[in-house]
Amino acid sequence: MEDSNANLPEINHANTHDLFAVRKAKLDALRAAGSDPFSQNWKPDCTSEAAKKLFETEGEGKEVSVAGRILVFRVMGKASFVKIQDRDGIIQLYFSRDDLPEGLYNSHFKKMLDVGDIIGAKGKLFLTKAGEITIRVSEYALVSKGMRALPEKWHGLTDSEQIYRQRYLDLIVNPDSRKRFKMRSRIISEIRKFLTSRDFLEVETPTLQGVAGGAAAKPFITHFNALDCDFFMRISPELFLKRMLVGGFDRVFEIGKNFRNEGIDRKHNPEFTMLEVYEAYSDYKGMMKLVYELVQHLCKTVVGSTTITRFDGVKIELGGEWRTVDYKDLIIEKTGDKDWFKRSKSEKMDACRKLGLNVEETWEDYEVTQEVYSKLIEPFLIQPTFVTHIAKELCPLAKINKEDPDVIDVFELCINGQEIAPAYSEQNDPFIQRDMFEAQVGEEIQKLDNNFLEALEYGMPPAGGMGIGIDRLIILLTGAANIRDVILFPSLRPEVQ
């Protein structure tokens, strides 16, 4: 490494702008000396954690090469300690004047490096008197100069929107966020392994769709220039995945983005990740078994426990047997009225108002009942609960129950006060499916997909299907408080430039 004895100008360090100027002066001095950090590279041969494991197996003296961002920079007299962070964690480096080429310690190390810089370092492992595994640096290089100062711990960024907008800073200085997003990646990877090990085939279906179908939601609309017509960002891949069942692919799944042009809150983001899985010759009960075993697998391989501690300290137990309860029984229990489903709509509305709910005259009967469920029941289902047999109007894609034609063969898996996974015995009768679709189209809930109905007419095997909100599942498994905490770059209003 080239020596640099450049004299830096005296600059007021009172504010961030001046700190930027100090770092810019150091960069100019490096370039004047013929050393541009942005043109250099470094080849690490291990990560911080791998280096520590090498020490544990081989002891002192093993030479390693690492690279990372400086988080701690304690400059002393003839020797100093630096801590760098890489993708695995943090490791300490020991810099000594006697271990580096003559003059480099004083002229470059002490003058040119700052917290936030990215460096490569090579040296031998040893244990400090304090018992910390450390690298005694014999060679190093500054490979990227950090021009802006990092916040001094996370309280340096107190605006939550700034945290989401500048996620890169969050990942640098907040270990909990780094851990959470690593867990997210592992969870999705393990879902894929779990399903493929059971002979499910991962497929990809269109994100841009000519008909916004598969769910009742408001879509994002875009214009397809090449075809000169409007398309929709998908709200669900369901109708395309069922076409795969028609085509003879009996077990399929897709993990991908869905888009719904609706509200933003702690449970909802307009762009979100979904798993949808379909299995021919199964039903909603088969999906119950599948989701239970999937969650147990994730608890074992990623979380390490079936007991989840929520952000507020509440414990959720995912092991053991999960509760199964009928939707109607929950409504009767909450309202205290065993004859609820025999009542007129007006009687139900009066009862809702006494329960403190706002209901509107224009609502359908089933919507009045659903308001009881969504406001007074679902938010309090903290422990895992399969809620079965909901009103048929709530989902036109499921089979109608043989014993009770007012409900469908479905479950909604609720955990942590929110729906994690809905699943159905899929409707494969093309005539009933058309009737159900047309009833919804009449209410302007979703458009009729005639191509899908035509596919059903060729014959779709009986099947179970399920969707899992990946973001909500990760909220659950990581104990996060908000959907924005598990999405790397959540939807935000663009900044005014």
C-alpha cells in the first residue's frame, strides 16, 4: 500500500456537512498520493464467523483474509483495535505500528480511515487478554471510503419512515434487522425445500394479467403498449395455477409478488409476497395437514423452537395440536345468540350496533356477520386456530359444503390475531364456478375470467389449495411488530426532491 503524508485541512466538525468535507479531503489526499480506494479490490478467504471457527479448531497463528465495514475504530498510540462487520457478523482486528510497513500506521491507518469505511485485512489469529478472537493485521487495504458518517447506534435515526427508506443503514447498524432479514431468506428457502421434497413443482405464472382474478381486491392497472390494452398487476396467481392442474401437473406451487391497490397498515402492504400451493386429489383437510407440517418444519430448521415470543412479550405456541373451530360457532359464542343465523339482517345490524360495530344498510347479510368476525373475533385469535366453513359468498372458488349449502369447505388459519393462510377444497364444477363468479361480478367485486372457466370445462381434478402470506408468516416467526419490519423496501411515498 502506498504511503500518504497528505496534510488535511482544518475543518469544523460541528455538523454532518463538515464531516463529509473531512472525508472528502481524505479521499482527495489518497488520490493525490496515487491510491484510489474505489478502484481497489480484496479477496477474503473466510468470513468473520469462519475465522472464529478456525481459531477454535486450529488455535493461534492461522492466517486469514477478511473484509468488511469498520464499525468500531479505537486509535491508540502504537497499537489500535478495529471491529469490522461482514455478512456473518463482527470480528476484531489489531493494528500495530510494528506489524505494518514502516510509516504506514501513522500516515495512512491513523489519518485516512474512518468508521464506515470498507477495508480488507490479512493476518494471523490470536486471543486478546480480554478473551476476544482477533486478527493481528499484517496487510490491509481501504477498498471503499465511506463518505457519510454512520448514525451512532440506531437511536441516531428515530423516524421510522427514514428507517424504511434508508434500509441499508438499518442493516448496517441494527443487528436485529440483519437477523430478521436473514431469517426471512432462510424461511423462504426452507419452504421451497419442504415442498419440493414432497414432489411439488415450482412454477411461474404471469404477473401482468388481462383479468384481475383469483381474489376480491382492487388491482393496479397499467397499459401494455405492445398490445395496446390495459393489463393488471396480479392480485393472485390462483387461476393460472389451477390451469396447471387441468394440464396434469398435480402438485404445484408459486412464491411471488402480488399487488393490491388498497390500504397500508401494520398488517398490509400493497406489494406483498405470497405462497400458493395446489394438490390434486386432496382437499382443505389435506391442506390443514400440509400447513401444520410446514410450520413445524420451519420452527425446527430456522427458528429453533415452537414457542415464539412476540414483540410485546406475548408467547405463541406453535407446537402441539392446533385448535379447529367452526366459523358459525365463533359468531354464536361472541354474540351470545344461538339463533344468530336465523335472524334477519336488520336484527343482526341492531345487535352489531349494541356490540359497538359500525354497519351500513347497504351491506349484504353475510357482510354484517363478517364484521363481527373481523372486528371482534379474528384479532383475538392469538394461538393457532383453524376457522372452518365460512359463508359461501366470501369465496367463490371453494366447494360448497354438502351438509350446509350456505358455507364452503375452507379454513382460515389465524395466528397472532391475523389470517396467515386460507385454504379450500377447490371448486372444480365449471357450472357452479360460473354461477359463483357471476354472483360476484354482479356485485362488481371481480371480473369474469372466461378463459379460466373454459379450462375448467376440460376437467380439473378435485384438489386442495392454499395461500400463505409470506410477510405475515415472517412477522409471526420473527416476533416483528409490523409488516414493514419484514419487507426490505416497503411501499413509501416518493421523497420530494
